[in-house]
Amino acid sequence: MFELLPGTGLRLPGRAGLLRLGGCERAAQWAVATLADVRVAPWTCGARWAFSAQYAGLELFALGDTLDRYDRARDLRGLAAVELRRSEQAPCTAAAVPVVLAGVDLFGYPAEEVLTAVDPDGYPGVRLRPADAGGYLPAVELRQPYPDSAARP
């Protein structure tokens, strides 16, 4: 089971540990490598590093050390975002592995039911990718919140 912990990170299945938002690349890759082969991801705009891994029909994509080249917010050091994507473009069945937020399996039920049980606006940094009508959610993203840019020194 993957468990989204907004503001903290992503708990990985079994004893693989926690992908902690703000954590270093090496620690993130080490944790994921206990589940699957880690592959360096192609260049990702605004990120100094990114990697992915496949696990039981899901793709985990992580990126970190992000830069805001327009100076709208502070740069984020460490793990900035994790996305879990279903392998299918328009999934029509439950995922093989639960992806849980607040006790609800986001990929285990049709999107309409999930959105009735979980209000994504109530979880800062969580973004649910819209699903086709009657379908299941295809992806969920967990981001490190940007510090308030008004608080800049």
C-alpha cells in the first residue's frame, strides 16, 4: 500500500519506508530501489533531478531540487514532488496496489466515489488527475508546499 501523507511525504509498500518531502535524492532513490528498479528520468523543466520506477501496474515519478526561474517563489531543496500514475491511460478497474489518502483507496474505486469521500482541496499539495466519466483516477500527485513568497528575506 502507498499512503499519501500531505506535508510529509509518501509511505511506500511493505518496509520500503517513507519518501519524505524535502529529503535528498539519494535517500529517495534508496527507498524506492527496495521496491523496483530506479531509472533516471529524462530532463524535467525546473528540476535538478528526477527518477521513476514501475511497481505492480503503477509508475512512481519523483523530482527534486526545483528552481523557480521566474522568482515567484523560493526554490525547493530536496524531494519536491511525487506522482503515482496508473499504467493504463483510462483505467476502468481498481489498481492492484492501494494508493491511500485519509483511509480512502484513491485507485480502488470509481473516481466519482473517491471524490465523494475525499475533498482534494482539503489536502494541500495533493492533486488528483481527472478521470474519464465512470472511470478510475489515473494519477495522483503530492507536492512539497512552496514557502510563502511574502516571507522572503
